Amino acid sequence: MPITGENLIDGKAIHGTNGEVRAFNPNTGETLEPAFGGATQADLDRACALASEAFDDYRNRPLEERAAFLEAIADNIMALGDELVDRCVAESGLMRGRVEGERGRTVGQLRFFAQIVRKGDFLRVVKDAADEDRKPARKPELKARMVGLGPVAVFSASNFPLAFSIAGGDTASALAAGCPVIAKAHSAHLGTSELIGRAVQKAVADAGLPSGTFALLFDTGRKVGQGLVADSRIKAVGFTGSRGGGTAFMKIAQERAEPIPVYAEMSSINPVLLLQGALSERAEKIGAAFAQSVTLGAGQFCTNPGLLLAVAGDDLTRFEKSAAEELAKLPAQTMLTAGIHKSYEEGVSRLENHAAVTTLAHGQAGQNCQGQAALFTVSGQEFLSDPALHEEVFGAASLLVRCQNMAELQTILEKLEGQLTIAVHLADSDSESVRSLLPLMERRAGRLLVNGFGTGVEVSTAMVHGGPFPATSDGRSTSVGALAIDRFLRPVSYQDFPAALLPAELRDL
Amino acid sequence: MPITGENLIDGKAIHGTNGEVRAFNPNTGETLEPAFGGATQADLDRACALASEAFDDYRNRPLEERAAFLEAIADNIMALGDELVDRCVAESGLMRGRVEGERGRTVGQLRFFAQIVRKGDFLRVVKDAADEDRKPARKPELKARMVGLGPVAVFSASNFPLAFSIAGGDTASALAAGCPVIAKAHSAHLGTSELIGRAVQKAVADAGLPSGTFALLFDTGRKVGQGLVADSRIKAVGFTGSRGGGTAFMKIAQERAEPIPVYAEMSSINPVLLLQGALSERAEKIGAAFAQSVTLGAGQFCTNPGLLLAVAGDDLTRFEKSAAEELAKLPAQTMLTAGIHKSYEEGVSRLENHAAVTTLAHGQAGQNCQGQAALFTVSGQEFLSDPALHEEVFGAASLLVRCQNMAELQTILEKLEGQLTIAVHLADSDSESVRSLLPLMERRAGRLLVNGFGTGVEVSTAMVHGGPFPATSDGRSTSVGALAIDRFLRPVSYQDFPAALLPAELRDL
């Protein structure tokens, strides 16, 4: 399938005339062909009109059809074969194995939601029987189910060109909920986006779904994205990216005549608590594992361990030594884009030059867009006094806060903003400490984990990949796992309806 | 129990020194004793600090304790006996039978949520088993449950001094979710609020719960309410009231450092579709039933039928005649406050003086704060051309839109904003019309009902009392029924936790 650089609207490929943008190979510094034409306001308008038109038809298809459609997308993505992997590797700088793994995760996710659709629990169908004899008034019959919100705008993440992108978790869960999707491609993986978009578009056509069920738009600036969020026909937004981008969309969404929900997964430093018993028992082992985790995928995971909290002492020094030694062995890795690499270097340099911060270790140096891992340390008191130190540095850098005691560690955790994950390394002797910290940990993060790091995010029923603001714009939600579908649903109740007029799933209830 | 006019904070009654406000009897025009002292900024701050402190303790009590606490509130409200009913009748102008009925609904709602808490389904506990042998990496164990958002600010409605007030649906569902509540009393029923607040406060003390689990504040202006929504310790807002009030709170909530959800039930005109078959079969009967429904509780229901849509013709004329005759017999009824009565009169007068609007009927005239029912009519074309005609007139007034044909009726429905309810009156011969309208109805409202009016709102599992903006600020939610508890919950996932450290409900999962 050739990559043509076109927007995908109404079942067709349409050349955008609103400027041009090209992909970039961060490994080689090369610009990649072809040019992608930015969508015009008319393209956006057409995509929104079609999505709005498609909504009632698409959402009222039998669940089996909807499930088969999601599976067809997965099949079509696999059928792209090496063309997809090659292009994705070239655009993202990610290693081939990682891209293949992410592809597996992406199609697995589509199939996971197909199963959820088939099972139908997400509809939460329920009935209250009538009681004709109730006094003073008869009790009516009520039946309820969830319905989709309407067309959803999906914004791809830079750091997951497949799993959090055009046919990633937001798209899969929105389509599963019965909502048409208009996806906006990320400039970091334009060709990948088109290939995936074509796979979805083909599935739409093959299933005989209305053409407005899916569209893909390219943008040479921010106008298309902003226009999508502002458009009255869009009823929800899925976004993975920066805090600035997410909060800008939240603002636009709230200022609409009809405000809409924005599900933005944004910013998290994912604190790791190293408790005394664990350090005493296995400081070196944790240090080595930490170094591997913080550098996974060049540190470009939303769940990257950007902050370590522990009480200062000899055991912590053992951890530091081990982590530093391991980190020093690890090669620099190509980052996703030149812009992300530049931001990372700036963030690292801010820490290096911070008067209160000491550099503990560096990974091996790199070239071009390669990010060199780094570990810093600061005292608890200094960390508390400078909120700038609480900010995310996106990449393979982490800050170890040496606390005076557990009380200071707890104070620091209390002052932190909302997080995607909090990990705690513990031994049996730490149980009491964990019990006293647990309520606070629950208030601060969507996922708590023991003796591990948050960098692996399972696509499964009990996964929560969300957390209090600013980890996500809406801490009631998760962007990964079965609950992700709930983001795009609302309840509707049917009172005293003749069975013949009810939707299929309520008819025989 | 004497009414003292005090704020209820920290298990005590505290005289507010921030101005004074007194209740008003809309039937007699009398001011009622005592004076209520407005909460100061220090009072508000103390209530928020205590609620925040109470949160972890309260939410971690066994579910049975939480359920018994809700039931104790219900018992304490019933134990107030006639004192509560007398004061509520005096303050609200509502009839005694209505107040007693609303009290039954309120305690029934508390007991309904006690059952939901006991059952525990709202926790949505779920487990993904570990797979130690999975390649390339082991699959961790994940368990998840819902936890409360944190302290909730609850704002009472003017029109339901019990059921949507201090211990109404928002408070019951927030407490059921494990969230402390700070309630702000409505000036339309100050004494009722204090009595109910004392009933809750007593239940908190008797159950040995932390004093911050509940507080009641009085406000002489808007500062306390605005301060509550802005306070960083408040994590969600429940509100029933005007569109202006609700959207103002939405704005404050979004501008916080940590934005929070606002559940505001605001504005709905609850369209009633009169289809041809139904009119032909029983126009008179529907007309008479409509007149009874639009005047229920002086028309002061969120679900009051404020808009009728039908195709013009002889059968519609029969409906009009019947509704007008019935309405003319109905007495004026005392409205809740002088302010609400004044707004109603202004709204009615705007319609009466609108060039395109014809007055079809009036109810009997009244005195003081009594509202006179009114029915108006306008053509479909004129209705479409003037959005001001789409606005709610809170009270016993309704506007009948005479459509040219079903296509125009559909266009009108398409142009309307989100609604709490849409009712449709139909006969067998209308089935095709309903089928073609149903997808649109589902997009416009939270509850659809056949051959009735939306004025009765069951407290039950399948009830949805919410709808797309501006019916509610958050169309994904309902403020009545089992799903109301979901508004105050967020998911938390526990990865690889030793059983001993898990919350009780996840331990043996």
C-alpha cells in the first residue's frame, strides 16, 4: 500500500491543501517522503458532518457487527506487514522489536474491546419492573442502557505510534462504545498514521458501515486539532500528550456552547518509594532493576519512574551505587523527535545546574537525537521548597529524593500532584509503613504497585491507566483496560416503552 | 429540637458571624425566626480541613458501617416528626401532603443507597490473575476497585427542600461513595436545612465517625458557595438549580489548579411529543392529563413539561381545547420564593407579549406568591426562528408548538438543547414515527417515556435523571437512581500487592 500523504475522509483519500508536513527520521536526521497535505477547514467540516451523520447508524448496528469490525481493523493492521514496521521504525527511532511488540499490543487491544462489545456488560442494561397497584401512584416500568456520546476526536501520542495512536486505545474504546472517530495524526509518525488509517478505512468499507464512522486528518499546525475540539458535532476528546496540549483542549472544550468531556492523559512522574526493609534486603537488585526501567524505550513512557523517594542512609547509598553502575553501562537511545530530544536535554541541564541537585550518574553519551540517561539526587527539604523539581522531564532521567525520615517522605507524597502510578518496594518488615501510606497513595494515583516499576501497562480488565489531575484531565477515567469504554458512554432510561419500540438489548429484559 | 440558626461544623453548632439571613413564608409573606448567621471564611476553611481529614477514615470503614450510617440519617429525619414538616411547609409554601411525600422519598433514597453500599457492586472489584510463565515478561496480578473522590460540596435545590437538599440524592450518593459532604443550605428553606443537618450530624456522632464527615454552612450571599467550589480540598460538586448558578460553578471548578467535576442539574423544558395516532385516539384525555402534570407542585419540577410538539390539525385542536378547559379549573399555587414567583411572572409575560405567541389558556388567578398556570402556542417556523422561545420558564407554564408536519417536528427536536426527559404520546399507528425519532430522542435526553409525563422521578436502579448539557453539566451522569453513586468514584488498580496489604474487598478476590 503506497503512502500518499492524504487525509482519509468519506471512504476516500483526499489531498489536503492547507500546507505540507513531512516525517523525520530521528536516527538519521533525514526527512522522509511523501509530503502530507494539511486538512483544510472544509475537510474538517466534512469529516465532522459525516461522523455526526454516521453516529445513529453505526451505534445501532448489532454488537456482533461492531465486534467483527474491531477485529477486522486488527487483521488489516497485521496485513500491512513489514511495510508498517519499517515505516514506524524509520519515523519513530524506536527499535524494531519494540515496534513489533507495540503492534501486537495494538491489535490485542482491538480484539480485547471486540470481546467486551460481544459480552455486552458495558451496556449496563437494567430493569425496574412496573407495579400497577402501588399507591398513591403506579410504579412505571423502567429499563436503562448506556449509549455512545457521539463522534469522538482522537489525538495520537508521540510516544506510542501504534498503541496510543490512530487505532490505539482511545479509538478502540470509542468505536467499541458506538462512537465514530475522527483521528488527528501526530507529526512524529505521519506515514504510520496513514497506513493505520487506511487499515481502519478498509474495515469500515468492508463492513458496510457509514463512511463517517472513521476519518483521519493531518495538521500542519494546531488549527485542525483546535477546530475539532471546538466543533459542535464532536462530543468527546481522547488525547495523550503534554500537559500544555491537554489543558489547552480542556479550555476549548469547556468554552463551547455545549461543554464536552476531554480525556487527556498528560503528565506523571510516577513516584517510586524505596522502603527501608526492601533497601536493607536487596538495595543492589532494586538499583539495577530501576536503571533498566528508567531507560526502557528511552524513558519515553508515561509511566516512567521519574521520582524516587527514600530515607537517606547506608542502604540507600547501596541502591545509588548500584543504580549508577548499571546506568553507566546503558547506551544512549534515539528519542522520538528532535523536539522531544531538545526538551529532554534542557530538562536534564536544568537539573544538572540546579544548586541543590547532585548528579549521581549518567548513561552512555549518544549522538543526533539520542538521549543520555541521568540520575540526580536532592534532599527532601530542597525538593519541598522548589515545585519546579516536581515537574516531569520526559525521557530517561530520574530524581532521587533523600528524605530525613518517613514523616518527610509522607509530607512529600502529600504535596505531589496526581500521578498515573506509585510503586513501592517493600519487605515484610515494611508492612506497617505501607499500611500508613496506602490511603495517601490511593488518593494520589490510579495504579499502585508493589516491588516493580509502572512501565509495563497491561491491557486487561483491572488495569487503571489514569489518575488525579494532572496525570489525566479526568481522574475518574482510565485510557487503558476495560473501563476505558465507559469514557464514551452515557445512560439512557426508557419508561413504559412497548417492547417492540425498544432497542434489541432491552426488548426481552 | 430548637432551630438556632447555626452552622454545623466539627460536631458542633457554630454561630456564623458573616451577616444574617432569615427564612420567608411565601404563603403569608411573613419573615420567619430565627436569624441564620452566615459562615465566615474561617468556618468554611475549618469545614474543608475537617472533611479532608475525615476522608480516609470514613471511606475505609466497613461497608456495613457506612450503610447503617445512611439508615441512621433516615431514622433521625423521621424522628424529627411534625417539627420538620411544619417548618418545611411554612418555608416552602408546599402543601403538607407533598412535604410528607417528599420526606418519604428522601428517607427512602437514603435506605436505597444503604442497600447499594451493602451489596457492594458499585466498587466494581475485579481481578486479572498473574501469569508467571508469560513471555516475554510475566503478567502481573492486578486487582481494581472504585474509591471515593474526596470531600464533596453539595448545593441544595430550591424546589425540593428535602429530596434534593441537605440529605437529598447528592448527599446520599456521595456519602454512599465514601465521600465526606459539606452542604450549603438554600435560602428558601433555612430552618428545614438546619433540622436535617442536625439529623445527619447526630448520625455521624452516634456512629463514631470523624466529625468532618458532614458539615452544613449557611451563606448570606454567594461567597461561601464559590469558596467551597474553589477550595482545593473539595474534590467534586453536586448542585441542583439554575443554569446561571451551575455554569458559574463549572467555570470556578475548571479554573482551579486541580479542576474537579461539577454535577449540576440545571435546565430542561422536557419536550412532550403528541403523535397523530395518539391525538386521534384520545386528544381530550391527554389534554386533561397534561394540565394536571404541568401544574404539579406549581410546575416547579425539573421535569415539568414546558414544551409540547405536535402537528397542527383538528385532533390537536381537540387537545388544546381539553387542556385549556382543565387548566382553567386549576387554582393558582404558592411558589417557593418571592424571587421564583417574580421570575415566573416575567417569563409568562414575555410569552404573552411575544408577537408570534398566542395565549391558549390560563389557570385561576392567585395572590401573593401564587403562580397562575398558562398555556401558549406558536408555529413551528416562529419557534425555530427565535431561540429565546426555547428557554425554560420555571413554573406551571408550557408552550405548544404547532408543527406543519413531522419533518418540521423532527427539525425542532434536532435544534433543541439537551433535556432531562422527552415524553411521547403514541398509538399503535405511530410506531413508525417513533422508530424514526428514537435515535434523535436518545441523543437529546436522559429519560424517554411513553404515554406519560416526566414529572414523577422514581428512585430506582434504572432511573436516569440527567441528560446532555444544559440539562446537566455532565451528561454522563444521573443525580437520581443507583448510577448516581458513580459520580463520586474513581478506579484504583493494585498490582502485585500481598493480600495482607490490600483493602478488605480485594483481599480474597
